[in-house]
Amino acid sequence: MDSFTWSINDEISNITNWGCYECGYQAIENEVNECACENCRKKQKTKLKDSETEYWWCSHCNEITQE
């Protein structure tokens, strides 16, 4: 998990780019879509989009759900 990093997009506000140096996975997070997680009730659930799908991910409990 040490190879998974994030960076903030300076050109577009509220956009975070996620990536893994080890496997090459990349996803884009739009922080405008943040909401409360049904599993842990923390407001850390956000929508991620990669090259194949869009899904919801909670950074607090690591829960992943499809739309």
C-alpha cells in the first residue's frame, strides 16, 4: 500500500488524482461528490472514476460500492 499516492490537480479545483506506482492503477476523485458512508457514517465517501468504471469509495472504512 506504500506505492499508492495522491496529488491535487492545480488546474481544476476539487479534483484529486490517485495512482499506484506498483501496478499503474489511476483514478480521479471529484471531492464535490463527497457524502456520508452508509457503513461507518463518516463523511469520507467520494466518487472515483478510473478508465473503466465509476464507483464510490470511503477513505475511512475502505468500503467500495457501485452506483
